[in-house]
Amino acid sequence: MDKIEAETKIELISEKISAPAEAAKAKTPATPAPTPKPAVPAKTAPVAQTKPQPAAKSTAGVEEKGSDAQEIFSEFREHSVAEFFKKNRQMLGFSGKVRSLTTLVHEYVTNNLDACEEAKILPNIYVKIDNVPENDHVRLYVEDNGPGIPKPFIGKAVGQMLSGTKFHRFIQQRGQQGIGASGCTMFAQITTGKPVHIRSGTGDGQVYECDVAVNLKSNMPAVSNMVEYPGKYRGVTIVGEFAEVKYDRSEYAPLEYLKATALANPHAQITVVDPTGERIVFQRAHDEVPDRPVPAQPHPLGVTTDDLINYSHHSKERKLSSFLTSNFARISDAKVDELKTLCPTINFDKMPKELKWEEAEAIVKAFKQVKWIAPSADPLRPIGKAQIEKALKNVLEPEFIAVSERPPKVFRGGVPFMVEVGIAYKGKAGRQTKDGIGLDVKRFANRAPLLFDAGGCATTESVKTIDWNRYGLKDIDNMAVTLYLNLVSVHVPYTSAGKQAISTEEEIIEEFRYAIMEVARDLDRYLSGKIRDEQREARKKAITRYVKQLAADLPYLAGRGITAEIEKKLLYLIEHKYSKIFEKTTRLTADEEKAAKKEREEEAEE
Amino acid sequence: MDKIEAETKIELISEKISAPAEAAKAKTPATPAPTPKPAVPAKTAPVAQTKPQPAAKSTAGVEEKGSDAQEIFSEFREHSVAEFFKKNRQMLGFSGKVRSLTTLVHEYVTNNLDACEEAKILPNIYVKIDNVPENDHVRLYVEDNGPGIPKPFIGKAVGQMLSGTKFHRFIQQRGQQGIGASGCTMFAQITTGKPVHIRSGTGDGQVYECDVAVNLKSNMPAVSNMVEYPGKYRGVTIVGEFAEVKYDRSEYAPLEYLKATALANPHAQITVVDPTGERIVFQRAHDEVPDRPVPAQPHPLGVTTDDLINYSHHSKERKLSSFLTSNFARISDAKVDELKTLCPTINFDKMPKELKWEEAEAIVKAFKQVKWIAPSADPLRPIGKAQIEKALKNVLEPEFIAVSERPPKVFRGGVPFMVEVGIAYKGKAGRQTKDGIGLDVKRFANRAPLLFDAGGCATTESVKTIDWNRYGLKDIDNMAVTLYLNLVSVHVPYTSAGKQAISTEEEIIEEFRYAIMEVARDLDRYLSGKIRDEQREARKKAITRYVKQLAADLPYLAGRGITAEIEKKLLYLIEHKYSKIFEKTTRLTADEEKAAKKEREEEAEE
């Protein structure tokens, strides 16, 4: 904290505004008589020593039965974040037996994928799920070929919450909180009383194995049974035994989760061995590791005053101006000059460490008035249009696909993000409902599938805002359509530590909305083209029938002519004068569509 | 951790199951040839020193571009819970300007109500919201007449996350995490750079005022500018300045929140002064403080093995048997005998500290086989049928009200809970939609309104499961109906620290479901009764018209008789033979309804 403004002896509002008459009707605005002016002026400190009265005389009789402050605060305690999540394990996604198992798989596999991506390794991930029949436990084994965890970090990486390599970096990854793996360890402990077992090798010829638990009181790792042996294994293997989980093959189960993971990570090879011994392989479809995520600089739009203060006070730059150009995306010397004009009272040569809150606030305000180049897509690693099309084609074999990729935007904190939206129609698209088939929405954040908590998610909210009527898709809820939504961001604003829903930030909803509208328009165009095709086909059939009949009848009616010749002539006439009627249209450009529409209208007028 | 089972040198699955052929089609179950038996046997430690191979040879060429483990883990950091919530402020409910302001009011007011309840004080709460025009900030003032915070705890109570009087207690309160108020302090800091200002008096003649901030790096409180002066004020006043918030009067704004709070807390008097200076008073409707919440003992159903281990190892009892009877609800000596029979190998005379995980697991299993008395309602403080009816009547002035209160149940952890559900029809019930009026669902948890995140909430999920057709309420989405749902629990399983949605625990959904079905049945009965009444009324009119006409015509047709007398006789006949037709029915008992139905069927047959 840099600037704390004292503001002592505030006035009691309860004394300023007279106690409301007991007879007054509930919720009616009271008489505006004792109009309350701002009771707490900003920086003055009016002495309010006007004999404060006991606040609630009328209740004095009742009070004696209750506890007083001393009694109540004798219960005051501090708690560790591990205790908090133990008590609120549902916040980590541990609620419901099937969901809990999926959460475990989710946490381990996203860590695997992140680690492989950062080390530029094509991921090979093995997941094995066994039932332990004697005690209803489930044993989960997850092995990767990632970079491994160096010995000194093994304990903290899986045995201490809020620690890790990702939280503080402005970098696009699936994990970002440093809670996931330790949360799984905690879940093993509280359901089976057992630590998790870790094997780690960094490829230097030594392999480490040990048991790790979280000390829930202190949120510190407890490492035991460490063994060290020579070996070439590189990667991390985690084996844990869990209860209150259940393996099945439902929509929210690990297999569906991994299928969705494969859909968004075609470069990963994922092998699952399920409790029956069946082996399911999600093959690598694409032999290239996505580029390593690049740490981003924040974009001035969306930087908060607090961010600016934090960055500047930790800066080693000598001048505010060079601090700005070197710490933020898109701030050039020319832009600094613009900022100077907008903030004439601020000295841009001062040390960034000396930036005051009010000054920072003024600069942030000025940021919003300057015209900026949009944030660079550099730190963002979208799946890409081609990859999404390929994945949707492989998995859904649809009749029609469209993919929209929007340019990067920022949301609060200057966080760059972008959205990718795909639509697939027919084939295996859509989801089974009790009434048949319906719209399926597949949600992803940085390629990690979001299976749960669709309710309050920005993706779902943006889908809700679409007026499907406008796209001739009024009946979308009963159509074989899959929407594929991926948020790509250096920080995903999850609604909870369970990382299953994206907070409804306006900017994110807007972008999803536009992208969905784009693919909806594409589908509309395809469908109306298809209807026209069908209509043309029907018309062609009708006319051909008519030609045949006419050619047969004419000689008889006219008394002369040869059927075959007349048929030929008629077909020639139709083909040359009305050829457009038979044209096969698949997808029209907007202009063609306009022309076609005009044509149809003209036809109708005729 | 009591029992850590070493399990070293696990086998690599990647070596056991041959690498899948590159040509194999994605997602097809691979040949079951190398059937994977459980690869990680439970307690044996097979030496897997069989020369581990580097896991992913094919990728060796690619790896060099990436970071290795040492590089990656040079970024390893530990973070405080305050840093976590600063970065993920949306998890505390700080997303969106209006919602953020409502979250602030929510956190402070729930603390006020909890404190007053525990101290048995009738709450007088003052909320004042001012715009600070020069910098777009909002100044929030919240004053209560509660027990106050003793001086040594002021800093921690509002300046340290995960500390407080509520988290560890098995007691029904609105707050339960020890995050709320400190989260507000953090939000003031990161949006305006200012600490919050606190005044506290415990009624001992001294009043304290100071500024409090959270040191975000360490999650420790920073108290400054402490002043102490004599005064009789008892309670807590908090004044904070916040940015990125906005005052309006929309559906999700503070005023609606406080209105809903008043609905569920008729014993509280809440005065709001809004930025225009208007004063709105939610009058106390009920002059009695709810009983103090009573700490509960966990019910054996739903106790987990981990709970049992924790409780037993902290117990001072000498014997397992007396530990069980004295620490859990509903465990009598007779029940212990039953448990002994079910767990013959466990020595119930041993020290509870010596209980082993397997034994605890066996006891938990036995718990589920014993027949228990339902948990006591003692620790639960429902609003109560009468209070809910009164509140709904006051606020909605509906045509019909029904309230259902279900007996207590438990969910995981042996947490006792119960649900209260009210339904109101017509009057001001229902919510305005763009198409007219529709079903309104008002959600509460321990009397605190839940305005946000309805999507994934147990309340909403339970409403979704209802087949409204069965209750003749097919068109519920377009009816003027308000559903009032309150979860009463010693621990509310919120989906996130923002405390706006209840996790979809099966037991909770079931209870809400049953309660909603009950009130739906009541409404159905009322509505069909109403229709019958209308039909009867119409029939009566028709018959009376007929009687008049008949009485007038008969003398003419028959040539004798007097109209007035005939009319009188006819009416007498109808009244004595067919009186039931005219009976006014409002609500029938199930039996009456059955009889009425039979009667109607007989009528139809006639």
C-alpha cells in the first residue's frame, strides 16, 4: 500500500437520520425531510465527538441472552487455504462421484499438457483407472513424457496449494492457479487417508519416487519414502487412491473429458485403460507441438490503476516514460507524447517508483482516450481454423462446418484474449435429448474442456443472446448442431477454483457473440442454399417430366413433328434460357446471394 | 496423516502397453491384445528396475527448442490467498460494476446480521452509498448496532483472508469462510488504492477507529491511524471507497439485494440512503431476534472416514465407544452395541486417538447400515412457515400462498440441513419478462439472498426437475408465480467464494424437489378449486335464471299455481337436493377432493 488516507472519527449516520417511525409502512420511501448530505466528506476529518448514543436502546432487554464481542471473538481463528478447500471441496470440482473422478483426470492431464507445451514435447499421456474392489476405492495412474519435476520441487508442486510456475506469469496456459494437483492430493487424503505417489525424472539419468501429502493445517507439503534410482524416465507419473469417486461412461465422465481434450489438442496422444481393462486410444492427429506460449505484456486498454501502481513501483526504469514504453504493449514514444498532452500535470521524467495513485488514475483515464493498435496475437495460441475444422470433421463427420476466429481483444487488467468458434451440422453433430437431437455446446478454455457448470459460463450466456430467428435457425434447440467455443487467453477468469466456467465478463461475451453470429450466418447461407438446391432439383424434375409429355403429345396435337426432336429442342431451349434454375449452388457469396434473392423475387412477381 | 503407505518403484504403463500403431484410427478402441491387468498392485512393491526407456523418442528432435524442467521450475513461486483472490476477484463476486457493489453490500450486511444474531440484538443497519463525482468512485458506509469487534481483532477481521469466528464452527450462519470483509478491503485497495476505515465499539465506553488494508503478499492486516476515544457506540461501521462499481436500481443492484434480505430477515431494520439522497427504509416487521444458532454435532450419516479420523485423534475421551456417543448426534450406547456387532474386529475400548484409517472406514460403512433417528432440527434456524407467509403476503400481496417446510436431512460430512419453500400466485408475484410475466425464483441460503449465478445452483437445478404438467402448471413460465427457496444449513456448500450458488449436492436437490412438489400440489389444488368455484357459480346463475323463468311460465302452462310460491319451492328443492353444487370451495383436503372428483364423475355419468 502506498497511500493510506486517514479519515478518523466519522459521523454516525444512525444519529444524523432520525430513527424511522415504528408505524411507517415497510419499504415506502421515508419523508425526505432530514435530507442526508454526503455524511462522510472525503479528506476532512470532522470531529464527531458529539456524545454517541447507544445505538439500539429498544433491544437492551434482549441482549443479555446473547454473546458479547469478547465471547464471540474468543472463537477467532486463522485458517490455511488447504483447510478452506478441504471444507469447500466442491469449489475445486469435488462434488458428485463421477464429476470428482473427472476433476482428478482434468487436473493431472492439463498439467501434463502445459508442461509438454512449455518444453516443446509431443505429449504421450497414459491414464489408467482401476477399481479397488475390497474398499470401493478407485486407483488412478497418470503418466506423461513431459519435462518432469526437479527433486526439490516435487513436494510443493503436488503438496502445497497456491504454489507453482504459472500463477504469476502473464502467459497462456491451461492451469493458472497452483491449486489443481495439490487439491487432488488433498482429496486422496480426505477420502482414503493416503498420500499420492509421485515418480519424476527430468531426463538426467536419475528418477525419484516418493509419497506426498498436504499438511492441511499449514498448507505445507509432507514428503515421505523418497527413493532415488538411476533411470532414463523423463516425465511425471502420479498414482493416487481415491474414494467417493465412480467410474462410468456417462456424458460427464473421464472418457468424455479426454475425448474432448483430444478434440482440442490434436497434437496429444492419450491412452486410457479403464477398469474393465479396455484400452482406448485417442490418436495424435497432428505431429506438431503448438508453439511455446510467450509471456505477454499488458495492453494499456484495461490496465487498472492498481496494476499500473504495482508495475511502476517494481520497475527498475529511471523514467516514467521509458517504464511505460518498455512494460506495456503498443506504447510507443509517440503514444507517450499523446499521454503527456492528456496529463499535463504529470512529470513523465520522474522515477516510476514515485508514481502516485492519483497520477496513475489519470494515466489510466488517458489510456482510454488514446487510439491504440489492437493487442498482438503473439502471446495467444489459438487452436487455429484449420485444426478445428479437421478435428470437427474427424469426430463429428458433419455435412457442414464453419469456423470463425476473431482478432484479439482485451478484458480488464489488459488481458489479451481471443475466441474461436466452430459450428458443425448433421453427421454426429448435436446431442441426444429425450425428445431426439438438439444443440450441443462444447466449451473450452485454452484447449481444456469445460464439462461442468455450463449455467453461469460466459460461453453459455453468449449463446443465449443469439436471436436464432435472424439466421433462419429458429428451431436450433432441435437441430443436429454442435457449437464449439474456445476461449484463448493469458488469464482465464474462472468463476471458481474448479475451473469449469468462465466469468461473464462483458468483453468476452461480446466476442463469443460476434463469432457465433458469424458461423450462424454461414450455416444459414448453407441451409438456404440447400433448400434452393432442393427446390431447383424438384423443379427440374417437374419440367423434365413436362418436356417428355409435351414432346410426346405435340406431334399428335399438331399433326406433325417427331417426339425425340421436339424433346431435344425443348431441353436445349430450357438449358439456354433458364439454365440458372438447374445450377447447383452450395455456398454463395453475399453478392451472389443478394442476386439470387432478387431473382427469386422476380420469379415470384412473374 | 496417520498412515502413509509407501509404494515405490511403480511400473511404467507406457512400457507395459505397447505404443499404439501410428496408422491406427483415432479414437477406435485398440486391439485388446496386450490386455492391461491392474498395473499397480495395491501394497506390493514390484521392483521395476527393468531399464526404463526414454518415453518419447520420436519427439527428441523437437524438444531442444523448449525449456527443460530446471528452466521451467526457476519460475516456481508460492502465493498468498490474497494474491490469488486479487487475480481471481470474479471468484469473490467482483465482476461487473453493479454486481461488485452488490457484493460489497452483501458481505458487510451478512456480517452485520450474523453478529447481531449471535449477540441476540435486533439489528439496525444503515447503508449509505455516495458517488464521488471527481473520480468516479463510490463511497460506501455501512453501520450496525451489533456487538462490535474487540480492538485486537479489528485488523484481522477485515484485513486478513481466511480468518474469523465462523469457519471452523459447526454452526448455522450466513458467513462461513472468513473471506468476505477482507475481500472487500482488497477490492478497495486494488480499485482506489485506499484502505477501509473502521469504527468499532463493544459497548464498554471506548470507541476505536482506524484504517485497515490487506498486505496482499503476506495476507496479513495492515492497521494504521488508530484512534481511541470514549464513546458509547456499540457496533461496527465500515467506510470504504471503491471504483469499478456503479449504483443503479436494476434487478441485481444493492437495493434489490436489501429488499430480498428484508424479505428473509423480518427482524432486521435496514435503512438505505442512496446517492440521490433518497432514504429507503425496510422496516422491521417482527420484533423478535431469531434464536441464537446452536453449534451442532455431526450426524453419523454422511460422516466421512477423514472426519472420523480427525475427530477421534483430537478427542480427549478414553474410549472409542464414549468418543462416539459424546461427539455425534444420535449415537446412543445401544447404537454403539449395534456398531460393535457390525464391526466385530474393532476394539471399542481402545483410545480414540489410536483409531486406524481402515477401522474408521469400517465404522463409517457400519454407520450406513444402522437405522438412525433423523438429525435434530436444534442447530437449524429456519425462517419458519408463519414468517415466510407473512413476508410473502407483505411484499407480494398474492392471491394464494403455500409454504412447505421439510424435516432436517444430512448431506456429506453429516451436515444437517433443511429446506423451506414458499409459492405465491398473482398479486405482485412473478417477474416481468419481455413477453409479459413469468415464474420468479427467489433463492436464499441461511436467509442471505442469492442474486447471481442462478445457472449452476442446486435451487435452480431442482426447479428444473419438476414436471409442472403433473400439477396442471404446464404454463408455469408464463404465470405470475414466485417460488421462494431457502436452504438452512450449518454449512452451505457454495460453488465459489462469492457465495452466490449452492453446489448441486444430490441430497439438497432432492429435498428442494420434494418441497417444490408439495407447494405445486397446493397451488394446483387451489387453481382447480378456483375453476370449480367458477363453474359452480356459473351453474348457479344458470339454474337461478331457469327457476325464475320456470316459476313464471308454470302457472300459465298448467293453468294454476302462483309464480312466487313455485319459485320458493323450486329453490328449496335445489338447495336440499343439489346443495353441493353451490358450495363455495376454497381448498379441499385430499379426501374431500377425492369425493368431489367422484361426484363430478357421477354427474358426468348422469
